[in-house]
Amino acid sequence: MMERLNLKAALGLTAVLVAILLGLLLPQCRFNWVWHNDEPTKIIQIQSREWNLRHPPMLVTLTSFLSGEAGRQNQQRIAEIGRCLSALGLALMLASAVLLVWFRAGAVAGIAAGLLLILQPDFFEIGHYFKEDTLFLGGWMFCWLALFWVEQEPGRRPLWLAALALALVVSSKFVGWLMLPVIVAGLWRLRGGEGLKREGPGPLLLFLVLTLWWNYPLLVHWQWFCESMNDEIVRLQVGDYGVALAHPVRAYWDLLWQQVPSLFIYSTVLYLLYGLWRRSFKVVEWAMLFYLLVYAGGLTRSAKYSDRYMLPVTLGFYLAGLYGPLLMLRDWLQRGGWVRRVLQTLALSALMGFALWFKLPQWLSLYDGFRHDARLEMADWMKKNLPPNVLVAEDGYVKLEPKQLGGRPVVEDLFVADLGSLEDLRAQGVTHVIISYDVYHRFVDGLITPKKGEEEEFNRRRDFYQGLLRSRGILWQEPKKSPVALHPGLTLVDINKN
């Protein structure tokens, strides 16, 4: 049973950490609503009142409600409200993680976990966007906290918490439904059939009501939903734009080592081996381990790729890598007194120091990146240095319009390479081309492979982009860096100097 005083202290300090996170994050959520690749589609759904159902409708439905009738006419307002909801999802993830680590490994470990997650750039960045990912992460972490609470405290109250958490995670992203059998199995293990029959009807009803409420458009437009899901399943098999991830295992393995400090990976593996040997895992740890194995296995079979898909695995390594060594020391030195406390403090200091050395420079760069906008900086350079009669061709995701370029006309395609060869573009009067790494990387980074039968088109696009990147006419260039929404890796080329 959790002591009431400890719970009160834990909630108070967790609220402080959440306030720090939101204070750092929310002021940076005012950038142009067009810049992020996925946000305009959500805004179009809200203004048209037609959900595309590629994702659960909870986020767009809630954003639409909070925007109000008048606010739906203002795209920037809609985007900022959606980003605030995303920030709250990240805050829920942070709070749940802090409380779980706090009650599993102690107050200092919980506070340390909160500080590390605030300064983890991959989580901090995704919290700025009108995306479902942070709601999923928040619900995902909330589920583990609720399952741990069920294990610690008898009675019906923690089951209500589990029902709320499970409704949130399955309603935030479709992959959240993988949590349902895992959490149910954990509850069955902890309460048994008789316990769930006695205590479970109320929480079950809460889960059903919330899930149906948050997902009712799926039921109203069932055929539409099935068509959207079929298209998403095809994308998992062939990738976006018909180009698939060539080596998914290698790509996600490399990404894991980029997102997680190596010491945390080693300490997690050590803790897993120790827990399996001693059989000292809590039910929540068995459940999380099983889920992450299934989830990671699914990632390595997917042709689609995104850094954000890896975030649940990253979060699992951060938490287990932090409190695992502390629990092992506690087991080894059960009667160690001050020796145990000193060793735990040294271990925690080493983990914290290594993580900050590994991630703090990236976080500071990310934080500074949100204070600048590569598109507007390029547009300002062009207005000052190019004559008004130029004609610009650009990748679709560059998203610069004539009004931002001082009236200079713009033609675009998703892949500017599809507008024609450089000779064709010159014949059309095009003088300058802007390309975005966020678009063309799939043709030049070697991670993806073309769909069978589309090799010729893939090679044509690859040769076009590689030619521009080697051009002598490059006038302005910034590499892709975080945040990608504001710094997608832009290159401006004068094709008459090529």
C-alpha cells in the first residue's frame, strides 16, 4: 500500500516537473501551421468536418471542439490548440513515468527520470506538433502506472484508473489496441477471474463508454474507416510513395543507439538478465517487456520509417536503464545502510551525468532551433538577393508561397524532379529550384528501395536530386536538423549555373 504522505509528495513534485516541461514547450508552439507535413491534413479535416480516419479521431475531434465555431476559420489557431493538446499528452507521459519510477525505486530516481525526460530531445520535439504520438505515449505510460497501482493496492479504485488509461491509449493510435490483451492479462494475473468478476464491471463499463465516445466516427463511417485502414496496411508493406525501407532492422537498430545513451542500453540489458535470473520483475515489467518485444518486432517488419515510431522503445530503455541498477544495488545490499545509499547515489549520478553529456547539447540545439525558421530565413535572403522576375520550382514540402518570396512566382510538385529534367525546367522559364532533404532523402540516403517495377522512376528522381546537390549553382543551403518542421534541409540552386 502506498503511503498517503509519499503519494502527496510525489504528486506535488511531479506537478512541478510538468510545469517546467510546459513552460519550456508551449511558448515555442506558434510556428506556421503549414510547416509540419502532417498538420495541414488535420486542419482540413476539422474545417471540412470529415475525418480521414487514418488515425483514431479523438485528437481532431477534441481540437475541433476546443476551437469553437469561429476558431475553425483560423488555421493557425487550430494548429496551436492541437499542439497544446499534444503538449498535455507529453505531460501525462512525464507524470506517469515519474510516479512509476518514484514508487519503484525511490523519490530521487523519480525526480531524475523526470529531468531526463524533459531534456530528451526526441520527446521534447514531438510535443510541439499537432500529432497523436504524445497522446499515445501518455496513455501508454499511464497504462503501466495503472497496472503497477493495481499490483500495489487492493480494491476497485486502481481498476478505474486502468480502465481510463486503456481507453486513452486505444483511442490515441490504432497500435494502442496491442495494449488491450497485455493489460487484461496483467489484470487477470493480479486479480484473477473471481476478482475481476467482482470488481471489474464498473471499470469495464467506463472503458467501453470512453472508447465508444472517443471513436464514434469510426462506427458512423465504418466503410470509410475500412478503406483508410486498408491503405495504411498497404503503406506498411510498400512504404510511403511506393518506396520501402530496405533494411528496417538495421535502420531501427541505428536509431535506438541515436536516441538512447549507450550506458542506458547496457544497464537495461543487465537489469533484464538480472530480473530473469532472480525472477524479481513486477507484473508491470513483464507486461512492458512483452509489449515492447512485440512492438519492436512489428517495426522491423514495416516498410515505413519514422523516428517517432521508436519512441515507446526509447522510453522503455530510459526508465529501465535508470532504475534497474538502483534496484539491483538495493537487492545486493539489503542491509548495507549508508553504504547502499552512497552506491545508489553514485550509480544515479553516473547515469544522469552520462545522459546529460549525451543528450543535453542536442536538446539545447533543438531548443534554439525552435527560435529560428529556415524557410523564412531563406525567403528573406531571396528577397534581398534575387531579382523579382525569377521563377522558382520547389518540392511540395518546401511550402514557400509567392507572398513569402516578395511576389516571385512558384511552381511545385511533391517531388520537384517530377516537373521535368533541368533542361525541361529551363525551357519552362524556371531559374531557381528549392529542394528539401525531408523530401529527397529517400532517393539519396540508401535506406530505402524502390517498389518492384518502379525502379526507373526511382533512379530518375535520384539522379535529379544528386545532380542538384553537386551543382555549382548552390546559393543557399542549410542541412536538415532538429526541429525538422522548421529546418527540413533546404537547398536553393540557380539552375542556369549548373
